[in-house]
Amino acid sequence: YRTLREDLHELIDIVNSKSKIISLPPKFTKAILQGLDMTRLSPLAPYHYKTFDKPYYFDLKPLIALGWNPQYSNIEMLKESYFSYLRGDYSEGKSPHNQPIKSLFLEMLKKIS
């Protein structure tokens, strides 16, 4: 398994982005994200910001035992999501989670990044 950071670095390289990954203190970051969530300014759900600093994986052995096999690696899924976003494969300003995209938060984030 690779870390999310490693996969994101690879995605940045693949799409030739100038993006940088920075580390933030988990307690501070979670407090800010919870505040944004409470004011409905964040496109993230609580499970996104409450677990971002925790290592985890899904044990696929039970599914593989039933005959299922994964078709894509994590990096392949990140690439597909990125290119799907660029193509506009989402409907009327909604994310795949069917939550309205909070453009105010995204605009504020663009200004400070």
C-alpha cells in the first residue's frame, strides 16, 4: 500500500500540475474544517475531515474469496476522478455525493492557496 500523499504526488506528476502538498497540524485542521462544515461552507462531510490523518485500508480478502477482484488501483481511481471532473461528468453543480458544491469555500481556498 502507498500513502495518500504518495498517490497524490503521482497524480500531480501525471497531470503536470504545479500543485504542492503541504502538511497541516491535524487538531488545528480538524477544528477549522468542522467550523466550515457547521457553517455549511465546506464541501467535505465529517468523515472526510475526521479521518484524513488516520492510516486505514479496506480488507478485500472476503470479497476476493467470493470471486470479486478489484479492477483499478488507487492511483488509477484518482486519475479517473480527476479527468472525469475535467470532462464535467457531474450534474448541475453537484458532487458525486449529491451535495451542492460550496463555491464560496472553494473561492476562498483558491485565494489563500
